[in-house]
Amino acid sequence: MDVILQALSLFLSVENILVIGIGVLIGTIIGAIPGMTTPMGVALALPFTFSMAPVTGILLLLGVYKGGLYGGSLSAILIKTPGTPAAACTVLDGYPLAQKGEARRALDIALYSSCIADFISNLALILFAGFLAAFALSFGPPEFFTLIVFSLTIIAGVSGPSLLKGIISACLGLMLATVGLDLIYGTPRFLFDEWQLMGGLSFIPVLIGLFALPEIIHRATRRPMPPGARRQNLGKGASLADLKRVLRSVFRGSIFGVILGAIPGIGGAPAAFLSYSEARRNSKNPENFGKGEIEGVAAAEAGNNGVAGATMIPLLALGIPGDVITAVILGAFMIHGLRPGPILFEQNQVMIYALFMGIMLSSLYLLGIGKLAIRFFSHLATVPNRILYPIVFVLCVFGAYAVNNTLFDVQVMLCMGVVGYMMLRLEVPVAPFLIAFVLGPLLEDNFRQSILIGDGDSTIFVRGPITIIFWCLTLMSLFVLIRARITAARTGRQSVLTSGG
Amino acid sequence: MSGETLRDVLVAALFGILALAALLFLIPTGVQAPSTVEQAALSPDFWPKVIAWTTLVAAGLLLVETLGAARMSAPGPTEDPETSYDHSFVVGLLRALALIVVLFIYSMTLERYGIVVPSIVLLPLIMLFFGERNPLTIGVLSLVLPLALYGFFRHAAGISIPLGVFG
């Protein structure tokens, strides 16, 4: 109790309370700008923390992190331009909702889901840090591999009427994900003397090209709407009934986020896709997924934001940064002479509890600042396409360049735009491509690492209960989806499990 | 042959050819594998080959499915309030191609002229192309947006946006 009171007095200062809000605000704005990534935002904020007290500085970075995770959903929903791979999952249903004139509803649901998931994730960090850290450590490459295989079964669900087209689309995504230097041998793959491809194709230019550009090019096939015609309405915000309807998916997504966030190296994208997949599988309206279903938006955002607090678990409990952002935060700890890990819990309990208090407060800030951001950004949805699309294009160019400071990424974005437009015209679903492209490197790396660890013995993929559980889930999932497709083919009717995408 | 069938045949043929090209040309020339690899599955070309074969099989199956079986009736497209504004297929395709060409020409100018000036030139062209006719809107947005984005990235984010010969 003494420790908590001391922590409270350490935390309760004007600077701490202000700095979290400023962090969340900066993060939200950065997340909403295509090309400005959350790690970039956290890295930019890092120098400002040098002169601050340790708790204040780290809370600023955490605020930017949390705001950035949420901010990506704004541009994803409003202009189909995901700022992060995880936000790409939000596009699948968020943008169709905005197109239907329900932008506010989609944005509200994204915000509420993000806040709830963030809060749950923070609770998990505070209550189960030790347990989750131990569980996360039991995840080796074979467990990762089976988890990703299970996540990939969602491809069958988002392929739309033709599973084969979905598989082809996924193969294209997987193939493009192999571009770059081979991780084990360091030999080139599909570089063709283009050294800028050595690090592989960057996620953001590919995602921007695949989502935003086809929409702009497709617009060229239409006549201009008469002056004065509004692009669409903002619609009403989400109702309590909407929130109740998505609550199960939000809780489920938050749990996925917490578990996957606690595992170093996983990140928000697999959590968002897994959460989306499970929401679709368990939904009463799976046929609406991909066409503007609020449950899809909620699940994606819950999965994405559920990782926020949980990624701090391996960092604080074990001193292991799970991703780039937590690596920057680790840097902030070290700049202030602190080394995260079990010793930090023993020697700096007061500071840890003060941080927990700030983290909890950040969820509230997220709600307030998110509401303000929605009010400000949602007007984008009413800008006529003839003005909005040129603006979005220039924004995409600046954004694609800013990720790696290279004009090559602008070319990549344009090429992916043409690929995306061809896919649109040929009705090849984009969602499987996206999922495979994001998860592909994880799948291959963990597969090959497992083979290395097992010295070629493939039984390593069934080495323990975690791998066996994931294989069972994968088989069950495939069985249900294939049965639904066979039934649909026999009856000549579309199954609810085959019509998404 | 219905439009839908033709489209699926085209997809199958296109991806079948791509998969064959990958297996016969792109992987052998583009993926450098060491002369000795302990496990075949560890070879850098293992994964690309698996993907290419899967694509080939899926494309073949799609072709068989499309040509052999009667297609399920797909659900109608989502009601789009702007459908009535569609150009004819040929005009639409030509406009899309024209836009793609313009965007690529723009991207090729970036190395020499930077991002800001080509964007100031491109913006009014695309706005006119998309049907905006208000000269004030076109003028102000074309000038302010690239400069504002330059200012933001340069000064707030610390990212140096290239100015090319104007820098």
C-alpha cells in the first residue's frame, strides 16, 4: 500500500498528466498521416524525453505509441489509406462503411473498440505481466509457424465467391514478400540488380499502392459528378446498440491482442487479422464482412490495440523489446539509467506503479482525443472525390517517400497501384494478397528457423501442446470452410462463409 | 462465353503464365541459391518454388472450374450511388490508362525536380481531369498542399523532402 501511495505521489504531477495527453494527440495525428508510422513518431519524440524525469519521458512515448496505433484507423476508414499493416485490416470494412455514408459510425466503433482493447491490454499488463511473459517465452519458431498457418486460414474466408482466386491472390502476396536478401544465406532473391530491393518491399508503399491508388485510378473511369454534389454523408455516430453488438468481438480481439502482443516479434497485424477472422467466423452476419460490417472494424481495431499494453510485458518483465517501438522505449529507459527486467520490478517498484497509472490514464485520453480527432478528420469524407483524390494522391507520394526517405518507394507504390487496379478489374480479391504479404515473411522465417532447430526433422512442427492446438484449430477451420463451400456448390446458393471479401 | 467466364479465364491464364515464368525464368535467374544446402527446405529458392507451383495448380484448377462447371451466381455488386456516372468501357479504360501514364511520368520527374514542384504541376491537372472547375480551389490547393506537406515533413517530422534542382 505504501508503494502505491508513493507511486501516486510520483505520478500526480501536472507534467505527467499533460504529457500523456500530448503524446496521445501527437500519436493520433502521426498515425492518421499516411507514411508517418508509429515507430517514427516515438523515435521523433524520444529526444524530447532526455530532459524530462524518467516517468514523464516514458509516459510521453507511451502516449505517442497508443495514439499512433489508433490514428491509423482514421485514414484507413476515411481515405482507404492504411498507415500501418494492422490498419489495413480496418480498411476491409471501415472504408465500405464510409462509402455507404456511415463514416462516423465506423470511426466511433473503431475508437470505442480501440479504447476498450487498450484498457484490457493495460489491465493484462498490470495483473498478468509475469504469467504472460512466461507463456510468451514458450513460443519458439515452430509455435510461431503454426500460429501464422492458423491465421492464414482467414484467406479462405475473405476470398469471396472464388476460393481459387483468393489462393492465387495470396500466392502473389507471398511471392512479393520473398523479395530481398535471404535471411539465412544472405543471397539475393528477385533483386535483378536493384539494390534498393535488398531489404524487401516496404509494407507501407505496397499497402498504400494496393488500397488507395486503385480507387483513384478507378475514379478516372467515371464522369465527374455535377458541381455541388456531395461525395457522401458522414452519417450518425455509433449507437449503444452498435456497441453492444460488437462487444463480444472486441473482447475476443482484445484477448488475441494481449496474447499475441506479449509474444516478442508478433506485432499488431497478425492480432488484427486473427481477431477479424474469428469475428467473421462467429458472427451472425458473416456475409457482410468485407462489405461494411461494424463488427469487422471493431474486431480489427480491438486486435490491433489489444497489443498496446501487452507489448510492454516482455519489455518490463524480461527486458526484451518485442518490436521497434518497444526497442525505442527501452532506449528511453536506458538513457535514464534504468534497465527493464525483473530487477527493475524489485528496485523501482514505485516507478513501475507510477507508469501503470499513467498507462491507465492514457486509455481515457485516447477516448477524448479520439472523439476530437473524429470530429476534425471525418470532414474528409464529405470532400468531393474530384478534389479529395488528387489530394490523397499527393499525400500518398509524400507518405511513401517519408517511410524510408527514398523515391524508389514512390515507384513501388505506383506499380502496386497498377497491380491493385488490375486486380480490381479482374475481380481478384485484394484481402488475401494483403494478409499473405503481411504474414508471409513471418511464415517463411519461422518455417526455416524451425527446420534449422529440428535439423531437418519435420516432427518439430508438432513438438508440444501449443503447436498441436494450432494444427487442430487450422484443420477445424479448414473443414468448416470447405464444407460450407461444397454445400454452397451443391445447393447452388452462396454460403455465408463463402461470400465475403 | 459470358463476361464473368472470360474474366476468370483471363485470370487463370495470366497467373498460370506468371507461375510458369517464375518457375522457368524468374526463380532460376533471380534467386541465388548456394551450391550446397544442407536441407532442401532451407534453400532460398524453396519457398518461391512452393508458391509458384501452388499458383500454377490454383490457376489450372480455376481454368478447369471456369470452363467445366456452371458458375454459381455471384451476389450483385453493392449499390453504388455513382454507378450512373460510369463512362463506357473503352472510354473508361482509356482514361484510366491516361491517368496511369501521367502518374508514371510524374514519378519519373521526381528524381530531377523533387516532389514539391512536380506535385504543384500535377495537382491542377488531376483536379481538372476529375472534373473540378473552380479556378480558386484548384489554384489554392495546388500551391498550398505540396508546400504545407513539405513544411510539415521538413520541419515537424525532420524528414528531408527532395527538392531536386530547386533545392
